[in-house]
Amino acid sequence: GAVIPTIPLYGKAIGLSSAANGLVISAPALASLLLSKSAGNFADIARKPAMLWGMLIIAISDFGTAMAPSIIPLVVARLGLGAGRIISESGERGMLADLAATIPELRGRALSIQQVVIALGIAIGAPAGGFIVEQFGPRASFLCVTAAASIALLLYSLLEETISITDEKPTLVQSMHSSEDFVQMQDGMASNNADWGELIKDPNWRSLSLYEVGAKFGYAAKLASIPIIAAATLPGGAVGAGSLISAAGLSGLVGGPVGGFLSDRLGSKETVLLSGVISGFALVSIPFALQMNTPDFLPNGSAFIASVLIWSTSVSAQVPASNAYAQEIAPPGSTATAMGLPRASGDAVFLVAPFLLGYISDSGAAD
């Protein structure tokens, strides 16, 4: 959350163009896409090593970002960040799946806690990052997240492994003892891999992948289009736009628990469908909301604000529901690998969505 308002400012500070900034922003998604399946395979052998190595790479990459003097080392650092994230997140997803499986009747609500924590992190980190940039410059925020990643690495080291380690599924630490152990680790990865080609033939996994594609398009719109529309529509201009984006981020505090509760009561698949219909309707309603006449007793742009908040809240509700559904249908022993398929689909779209939405926006403005 702390670097959300920082990356464009940092790029400007070292003399990057808008196009180069776009490359920097997209670099983590590219690395995540390329490493998604391998990271899932690794995490399905043991969760904790994936989390530790991933977080270590994140800390190094954030420090490298802070020290980067030009575009090339900066892009390398951001690629490293994407690699660290996908490795760490694969372990995290796997560990959450292991823990949630011990209380299947509360799976949705257990997963919603993570959504709440993420929303809190963004809500606290974004304004904190802005303050740090104002006081100490853009590099300082990346040093702060380096420290935060280092603390997370320490906390991860205190966790217990949730996979029962056997000779067929050695951890990374075990694999370092000898070349024979390393071969065993590779054999374990090969024998427990989920075949994405087979998974994508399943309509359930196709649906989850399409959901992730839509979610990433929505997130790209949140970054590329909504702030511009909000600044032109809401009282206060950029300040009003910033307030709306912060409120949309905080909507996870409501949507996450609601999605988790409904997943446990109605079913995860049903909750994904319901929240998807609501989020789609809210997103499509935004152009119409912008054309509505606002009553005198309401501030300008109220209908637009309502559409954005309903959209972001329903998307937040989808996250624990979709994660719960993916865990329920994942092949045994390949949870992290299988759950990486929808994530990779979304990352692929996010590589082009910001540029596509920007082009559409510019074309509309030109017309």
C-alpha cells in the first residue's frame, strides 16, 4: 500500500517517461506470469520455504528499487519483485488452503480475514506512503517496505510447515543437502504437478480464470480510468478522487467478511456468481451514473460514487469466495499449482489492460 502513490513519482524523479513508467508498473506482472506454475509446484512441495524465499526476494527487490539510478536496474528490481511475490504468494495460498481445510465449515470466513488484512494494509499504507514521500522523497517509501518485508520474513520463519514432509516431498532446505536430494525434490515436483492444460478443460477452472481476467480488467480501470473520471466529476478534483480510491480500498473491510459469510452459508460457487453479477451491474452503471442529475441535497457525483463503491465492495466479496471455491476443487497435493492458473490468466491480461484502457480513454477524449 505504501508504494501505490510512489511509483509514478519515483519514475518522474529519475527522469522516466510515461511509457517507461508503464513498463516499470507492468514488470512485476510479467515476472509473476512467467513463474506462476513453477512457483506453485515449489509451494506444493512445502509452503514455508516458498514463503521465506519469496519474501527474501521481495525485500532485496524493494531495496534494489530504492537504489536504482536508471530504467534498467529499476526494471530488473521490479521483475525481481514480481518473482518474489508469486513465490511467496503461492506458499501463502497453499498454507491458507491447508489451514482452511481443517475447518471446512468456516472456510469462507477464515479466508475473508486475509482480505480484511489486505484492505487495512492498503488503507494504512497508501496515506503513509504519501506522507513519507512528502517528507523524505520517493526512495524512502521503498526503504520502508524493505523493512516491512524483512519483518514479514522474520515472522514467516516462526510459522510451522503445514505439509507433512515425506521422502517424496522434501523441503528446499532438505534439497540443499546433496545432489541426490535435489533430484528427489525435482521428482517430487514432477509427480505432484497439476497440468494446467487439463485443468483449463474443466469448466470450473475456466470460469475461475475468466473471473480473474475480469477482476484484473476492473483493477486496471481502477488505476487508469476511475481516478481521471473522479477528478473531473467530484468536488475537490484530485483530492476527491483520492478520497474515493481510498474508500474503494476500504470496501474490502465490508466486502471480504460478507463474501466469506455467504460462502459458508450459500456456497462458494453461488457467492462468486452473485457477487459477480452485482459487480458487473455496478461497473456497467458508471457511465449512466455520470449522466444522472444529482438532487440538490446530495453532493455532485453521488451516483458515480455509489456505483464505484458497490462495484469495489462486491469485488472484495468475490475474493474469499473464489479462493474457497478454488481450494474445494483443486487436485489433492497440487493446491498451490492449480490456484496459480487463474492468477496467471489475470496477470496476462494486466500486462495489456492498462495500456488498452488508456488508449480507449484517449480516443474518447479525442472524439
